[in-house]
Amino acid sequence: MPVPRKRDAGELAWTDPDDAPELTGVFFERADIYEGGQPVRRGRPKLEKPKRQVTMRLDAEVVERPRANAALAEWLARNGSGRAGA
């Protein structure tokens, strides 16, 4: 809703940014893309082997060294899968 302006305020009227349009069903129907009646997944493709987040407490010098992920992967390759009994 435009706010009343002073006579010498300029040509453009200020519009309140909180006065957003109502989101209707038509808006959401146009927002999704469908192929053969199924919604198309958008965004980053899923990884075959996604990384998992873990929490570990390590010494500062270990954390500061670059390539920690590569070093751990190399260690696992040399020492087996790392599973108990392997």
C-alpha cells in the first residue's frame, strides 16, 4: 500500500516492503516443475557416497595440518576398512 507523500518528496511513492502479495495456490503450482506427473528434483544432485559429519576432539597440530581427509583415507586404504574384526 503506497504511503502518502509530501508535495516536494519526488516522483516515486514509497511502498512498504512488508506489504507483500498473498501467496496463492496458483503461485505454488507455477513454482514446481513436473515431468510425467512427477515433480522434478532441483538442486545439487545426490552423491553416490556422501560424506557424513562426525565430531572428534583432536590435538591442535592435527587439526591445523592440511589434507586431513586425504590422510585418513590413505590410512584406511593401508589398514583395511577400519571396522572391528576386519
